[in-house]
Amino acid sequence: MLNFITPDEAVKVVKSGDHIHISSAAQLPYCLLQALERRADAGEITDIHFHHSYSDGPAPFDAVKYDGVFFDQAFFIGPSLRKSVNLGAADYIPINLSQTQGVYRKGIVPCDVAMVLVSEPDERGYVSLGGDVVCSVGAIEVAKTVIGVVNKNVPFTYGDSIVPVSSFTHFVRHDRDLLATPVVAPTPEEIQIGKTCAALIDDGACLQIGIGGLTNALAAQLEDHKNLGFHSETFADGVLHLIKKGIINGSNKVFDKGKVVASFILGSREVFDFVDHNPGVMMMDIGYTNDPYIIGRNPKVASVNTATQIDLTGQVCADSVGSRILSGTGGQLEFVRGAFLSKKGVSIIAISSRTKKGVSKIVPSLEVASGVVTPRADIQWVVTEYGAVNLMGKSLQERAKLLTSIAHPDDREMLDRATYERFGHHNR
């Protein structure tokens, strides 16, 4: 039997200057954040640093009135934080997702207090981190104070998500609906990209795909595939129907055979209901899911990610547009490298040829201040609605011609000219 205290009592442990880890994805601990706001309004705390992975929805660290009181330094930027980060009111820690648990465990990023949403406890005295494991396990291990918010809507998942109640300093109860991520309908371009990507994926492949319209488009094109596996950092609605139909069954996996493996969930209530008390799903520490050597232990890994820009040499920008931060490094490079280590593995960067404003995403050079998420030395397949090209083992000049061939037709002359200006008449 847990002893519950109120959110206001729980956050009394927070001191000015503290670094606080909060659970993220669909599981922000709103009641504790609101209690911290009340303390800030009373002038009791200042200079509080928050750390977390992907998050969305309202939070005090995104409010102008708390500038100088709350400062967010996220490992990955969700939609609600983009404006604040690019105004300098919040910040981003560039990091591969697999390293986020390590920076806590090694003390590189301080963690004074961990605040996480958890499930109802089971009869053995354990709670579950549900749909947000990522770096919370590492934070719980090192934090001086650990506050668990018990929420009946948090699913009880298995794997690294199971934590003994003895690991917590305090418990609070707050039954709030989890933040659902809407299912995004794919565009016609994304549907075509999905078809092309699906053709590169063999039966028996082990998938890594994310969220959004492109993921949903790809999932729809995999319905004729057989015996797929799933090992990815995130689990969303796009693949749920493939699991329910038995298309994803993990039978060809040699590592975590038969299991769906992920580290966080961004999806609808249907996804959370599916993973609840489901032994076929393993929610694991991000250092496990995103370790290239673990990823590569399964055959035919098929990693599908997207980008904001690709230059003519194959450098991939996926976290920004110029100096404007949009997301984060995430796990893209880790899965690209894991797929290369996998027997018959493929990694795919899938993008529409143009932005919504009609600007080419295949460019002569990345926009100034853009971040390189996947270096050109790691790139393999690139897919647009105009086709697919494999850049692995190709020279710079060969890459330029291949990428130009899948750019929007109206942009190819510009890219040809840029190629000539860079490589001269030697380009063939």
C-alpha cells in the first residue's frame, strides 16, 4: 500500500538551482509542474533546470512569465518547445538518444530530482514507467529524490520499465488522460515514398520507423509482407495494425525473438491499451534500444528515417533548418549504423523532394548553421517520390548525379549546375 502525498507537498524538496528530470512523450507529470508553478509564483524557487526527451503540450518551462525561473534544456525538442528554443528562452542539448541515460549515470548532466508518471503498483511491489522509459531509468538511479505520479491510465509495460516502489522517495496520485498523438494522414507524395521504401524491405525484416504521415504511408504498404520484426525507439499507431494482423510477429528475429521492442510511445489510447500487461512488448532503456551493436544482431534490419535537407554529397540534416532547431539528433544515426551492422540490413532516408513552400530538400550545400545528423560516410538509401538511390560506396560526383535524379524535375537543372560548379568537367 502506497502512502500518497499532495503535489504541493512533494515539490517542497525542490531547491533553487536544482536540475529536474521529467518523464516525457505522453507522460509529462503535469500535477508536479503545476505545483512548481505555484512555488515560483510565491517567489520560493528560481533557476530550475528541466531535462527530458520529446515532449508536447503545455508546460511551465514554455511560459514567458517564468523566464529566469524555469529553464528547459531538452535532449530532444517537441513541437511545443520549438518557439522557446529558437528565441533562447529554452535550450537543446545535442546528443544521440542512446547517450541520454549515460549522461545521467556518469554525472555529466546533473539530476537532483526525478519526476515520472508510473502505473498502479502490482502485487509484487513494482510500478511501471509505461510508455516512457528512454532515460528515466538512469535518472531514477542517480536522483537524490524520486517522485512517482501514479496514474491509472499509465499502462503496465514490461522490460526495463518495471521499477520497485522502494526506488521512490514520494508518491502522488493524479489520474489524468495521457497525451494522445493524432494519427497523421499521409500526403500523395508520402504514399509514393512509402511504396518505394516498402519495395526495399524484405520479408523477415526487422523494422525501425518513427511517427507521422510517412510512417503511416509505409506501414500501409507493408501489408503483403511476412514475418516482420520490430525494434525501434518509438512505438506508434502506424505499426499497430501490422502487429494485430500478424505481419509483425518477430519470428525472424534472432535477438529478442518474437518481441516488439521500443523505448517510448507516441500514439492513441489504442496503443496504450495494447501494450498494457502485454508480455509481447518490451519497453527498454534507450541505451539498449538504440545501441547499434544490439540493433545489428538481428538480420535484415530496415531503418527508415526522414530529413529536412540532404546535400549533394549525402550529408543529412534532420534536426534543424539553418540555425532554427526543429527536433534533435534522436536515434537516426544509431539506427543507420545498426542497420549497416545487420546481415542484409538497409537504412533509408525518406524525404519528399520539396518543402510545402516548393523549396528543394536536395540542395547543393546544407543551409548555413544546419546540423549534420547522418554524415555522408554513413548514408545508404535515399528515397523521394521520384525514386530511390543507394549512395553507399559511391563517390562524391556519383552521389551528386544520383541525388539529382530523384530531385523534383524543376530543381534538377539547378542541381546539375551546382554539380558542375563544384566538380567541373570531371563530373561524369
